[in-house]
Amino acid sequence: MWQAIADRSKRKPGRLGKLPAGLAAIEALSAPGRRLKGFARDIEPKVYGRVGNLEVRLARTWAEIKLAQRLRYQVFFEEMSAVPSRLAQFRRRDEDAYDALCDHLLVVDLDKTMPGRAGRPERPKVVGTYRILRQEIAEQGPGFYSAGEYDIAPLLKSKAATHRFMELGRSCVLAPYRSKRSVELLWHGLWTYVRENRIDVMIGCASFEGIDLEDHKMALSYLHHKALAPLEWRASARDPLGVSMNLMPMADIDQKAALKAMPPLIKAYLRLGAYFGDGAVIDRQFGTTDVLVIMPVAKIDPRYFDHYGAPAETKSRIAVDA
């Protein structure tokens, strides 16, 4: 979607004006001959936990990142309604330039992981993933991906002296593995990563499937009335991409129905204590309605610490050697 918007902005300069950081990054990183060598980082092998046959860890190699991309393609393009480019359809991978800059959290089925041949590394069965971009990496040039949809620059600037940000995205789990255990494994890994890297704020776009606002008006309105970020934490959807989430008065909302209509991930963020940005964005390529999640670690509901670990802890509670 974003490369298409960037292309349109070139043809009609007055329409969007200067590209926001997220779009400029994709344009720059996708340019012919552009090399990502300057952003290369050594990935320390880390296993964050294991429950039964499932393990949560960071991707160790580019080959493992490709497996995460294949999983994303299967979920976003084959199961959901995203429209692949010809290249994505040929490669059967959901990929963009940001993949080279991010850490990739994986849930792996150890029972279905294939051993390597002739000294080659094993081929893990990747069944869940999260893409993570730390602020210090983003600030080397590309910026955060979500800056293409939301004007997050004022928020980052206002908190620069006291808070470290981290962006989450591309979260998905293979259909047969969409159980409480798989989701909790991802959260154990993510929360351990947050503590390990001393992150203060998690941000990122989460999605409702479908682009018909009528289908989501109750849930979006609930988020607007009950979880809109206070001014000090607020970021707004970019013009002309943004659409209002205030589609119903609070008095007309059936709160139980609104919560039931939310995707599990958005509902989980809400229960953790997350804020949401002002306005939603229609992503026609992925066939989704996106909202901005803003989750200060200090605002996370403390009851979750009993299960996932307190902020001061440095190790996952389901670590192999826990």
C-alpha cells in the first residue's frame, strides 16, 4: 500500500506534499541498488521460553526470517483478504525493506522442525511471529513503519528525554495453532524482549479485517470513547488517510457486543491498558482497518505481572532454565 501511495504522491505533489517518515523510508529502502548493509546487526541467538513442543525465540538467520515471511503471506494473503503484488505472489512471501532492520520473534513447533542436511542448519516450523523495531534502529534513517499512517513525530519528540519506544507489527499465528498457549508464548517472548531492552513504550498498528466502517463502527467507537489516548500520548491518523472512529455516541454502544466484535489482538491490547490513536486508516491492499496502539509499560495492568513477570525481572518465566 505505502509504495503505491508514495508513487501517487510523486505524480500529484500537491496531494500529500512531503512524504512522512514511514513512506520516505520505504521509498528510500526500496530504491534500485539500495543496500541495507549499513543497518546490518549481529543477532544473538535467544530462546525466550518453551511450553511442550512450542518454543519462542528470535529469528537467527535470514532463512528463518524468510520462513516468517511465508507464514505472514499464508495468513494475510491466502487466509485473509490482502492483495499480493506480482512479486509477492511469485515468492509467496510477505516482505518489505523493514524486514532487514527488525528483530523477528518466532514461535516454532519443535516436533515438526526438520533437521538440516549435509551440515546445513535445521529448518524450523514457524507457526507464529511478531516483527519488532527498536527506536535506536529506526532513528538510523528509516523511521517507524507506522509513521506512514500516523503522525507520531510529535509524540516521539515529547517523550524523547524519558522514554524508549519500540514498534510492533506483522503479528500472526498459523490457524491450527491459534490457541491460548501459542498467544501466551508470543507474549512471554515479547515481554521478556521489552524488559531486556529497557523499553518504555510499545507502539504499532493493529487491524480489523475488512474495510467497511459500518462493520466496525461499534468497536471503533468504543475505542474512541473508552481508550482514546490522552493528549500527552496522542497521535492522529494522517490526512487524507484518516477516518473518524467516533461513529456512534457512547450511549448507543452495547459494550459487550463491541468487545466481542474486536479482533483478539486488539482486545488483548485493550485489556493490558493500551491507549489508541485518534482516527483509523483504511488499508486497501491488506483489506484492513488499522488503529494505532500506544502502550506505555508503566500503564500495563499490574495483574498481568503475576503471570508474565514483573518489570524488574530479566528472564522469561517459561525460560528453559527457569
